[in-house]
Amino acid sequence: MRRRFDVQIGLGQTPIESVSIPLNSRDELPPVLAGLQWVFKTPEINEEIFALLERQIVGDKQETGRPGMDLWHILVLGVVRLGLGCDYDRLEHVANHDSLVRQIMGLPHFDERQHFHHRTISDNVCHIDAPLLEKINEIVVQHGRKALSGKEQAPRLEVKTDSFVLESDVHYPTDCNLLWDACRKCIELLSRLHEKRNLGGWRKNAYWKSEVKNAKRACERIVSRGGPNKAERTLKAVQDYLEKAYALEKKVNESIILLKAQPLSILELNTLAEVDFFHEMLIKHIDLVERRLVSQETIPHEEKVFSLFEVHTELIKKGKTMPPVEFGHRFLVSTDQFQLVVDYKVMEGGSEGAEIIPVVDRLLNRFGEGSLASLSTDKGFSSKEDRELLELYIDEVMMPKKGRKNALEVEREREPRWLKLKDQHSEVESNINSLEHHGLDRCPDKGLNGYKRYAGLGVLAYNLHKIGKGLLEKAAAAGKRKRTD
């Protein structure tokens, strides 16, 4: 049965609230740990977050069986991973050998019995999902604004909203290499299933992979280089590639029919379901390669797939020269005057302009009517109707207009308050850069749910870093005044 944390202080342990964190370190980890320590020792935050974690992870489970990883350990390791922007291998080393992290987890530095394997860590962190992280972030921001302001009632929100692309962990997609991905996975999965059940037919699996891959490379070499008769050579190489892919598809189909007649275990049925998916992708990309490269047809955007492994991935063009296209999802963030992320959303399709009203609606529901002092966006959110609606609820709205402006609009955009909000809006770009530094440049986690969980943990790590940094600066200033006195 899981517990919140170990209340019994053992030999070699320091109470979490008494852990000494370096005040002037330039490393990114101490502020994150200071933020976590603040969460632990602030009773109302501690109680709210642990209640959420218990409801999500423990639920109605009986208090029997082996003790699982403590809820506090799960939260700390999930945040530290994104605070460092590291993978689970490095996180395993940090959890087992970094004395400061182990103290914040409430563990003795030297205790082989309380070491964590990277698989244990990843399996447990995955119990936290995106909706839970939204609630935890909401609690952290509500109390963090008060802590940073030093007042019982935090000032009204000065919100800046923008978006950036959180990339999926995919290679650059082309029809040829996506067809190769489908071929490769079909060969690997089917050869494994046939070997396990002692069925013949895939003894030459390495040969099949070599033949298809060589054909794919021949296509890519000709397409990427020049030379005489390039069009004819490209067509011949593509036809050779398609011929091998057609032959493989026929063999894959025969294997699937054979396996479906076998009494398969649950694990084998799951593997066969994967084969079915990659078989569908194999057929689809044979068709796409033939239509695009042989028939010279333009493929509609809705028919395209940008990854066989992260099928939720979108192609995004933000009008930049470097990079011209990105693969992932737009990540919409809103920050306040304390540079905390007060709202965020993973956008699945749609445009930025359609999101600004829902953002304000969420903020007003969360912080109360009249809580927004100002709102600033860039031209991507520009809408006259939206701006006029928002001005009914927000004192200052800075939303630059796209295209030509009339005399009234030019005059409004020259007002001192407008110009001040425009200058302040650049802070959100710095906040986005910091988020990317905390792991939100590229998501290594699998699936859309993993993507959203990773994004939520990144925001939580960023917010705790900002709060922890502010608290450490206050403590350092207080210590300096004390020494001066």
C-alpha cells in the first residue's frame, strides 16, 4: 500500500523541512528543490496536493500487498526529471546518488535498500496524468503568487499569452522513410512471433530488411543529388522500391492470416494488433509513394501521417525561416508579472486566435471576476471582436492588429500604456525559452497522453523553479542584512 511519505525519521535522515539548500548556487536544481521543499512544509499546499495524489494513484485500493513508491517520491522525481531536462537513466543516478535530492525525498544518503531502478521510476511517474497536473499547477500558482508577492492577497494578474511548438520525438518524415518504418516493424514483429511459435517463413528476415532498406537508400540518394536524367533514374528507383514493398506486403498478409488461426496468448495478441497497425501503414504508404513519386499527384494534407510511432504529431508552420516546419503540437502558455505559468494548453489543431477567449474564461473562473488587470498577445491572436469582448472584463488589452491600421488604431497603439504593455509582453518569450530549457523543447514520452503529461510536468517544474528561486533570493537577502547588522 502506498503512503504519502515516511513520517519516521531514521538514522542518517534530515527532516525535509530542515534540509539546507545552497542559496547562491547557479545550478538549475537547487531552486527546483527549494520549490519542492516549500510545497512540503506549507501545510495547506501539502494537504491539497497529497489529497489529489491519493485520489488519483491510491484510489479505492485496499491497504494490502507490498508498499509501493511513496507519493512524495513520485512527485519529486517527476519534477526533478523536467527540472533537469534529463532522461530516466540520469534520473536514476540522481535519485540514488545525489545527496541533496535524497534529503528532499526524505531518504538517507547511504541506503542500498532504498535505491530506485529507472524502470520503477518511469512506471510510477506515469501514474500522474495531465488533468491531475493541471490541478496541482493551479494550487502551486495560487499559493506561489502570494509567496512571491509577500502579501496575503496577491496583486491582480498581468497576463501575457503566446505559444510555441513542443516537438514530438520523431525523425523528419518523408514518404520513403515512413514506408521503410512500416516495412521494418512488420518484419521485426512477425519474425519474433513466428520464432516464438516455431513457425517457418521468416528465416530470411535480415535479408528482407536489407533489400528494402537498400532500395529506400537508392531512392533517397538519387532524389537528394543531381546528375543527368534524374527524373528517369528517380522513377526507376522508386518502382524498384515499390516492387520490394509489394512483395513484402503480400508475405506480411499471409503471415497475419496464419497467425490468426493459432491459439495466441494475450501478449501475442497484443503484438499481432501492432502488426495489424503497421500492415495498414505499409499499405497506406505504398499508395502514397506511388501517387506522389510515380503519378506526381499532390497529396491532401488530411491524408498525410507524420510519424508511425507518434501518430498524433502535427506539421506546424509558424512562419519562421529556421526551422520552417516543426513536428509536434502548439503549446499555449500564459504567464503573469511573477513569470509563473498561470494557464497552459496543448493545442490539437485549430488556430491561436480561437484560443484567447477560452484562456481568459479559464483564468476568470480560477482567480475570480476582476482578477485580470491586463492581457497582452501578439498578432497571431488578433481579432477586433475578441478584443472588444475582452475589454468588458479586463482593464487593459494589448492585441496588435494584423495588416493595415486606420487612424484610430494607430493612435491607440501609440498610447503610453499600450507601449508599456507591448514592452512587457517580451517577457513571455524569455519564459518560453526557460520552459524549453526545462525539457519542453522536445517530448521523449510516448503517445498523446504521455505528451500531455510531460508538458504538465514541465510547467510544474518551471513554476517550482521560479518560486524556489524567489524564496532563495529572499533568504539570501535576509542573511546578508543579518550579517550587516
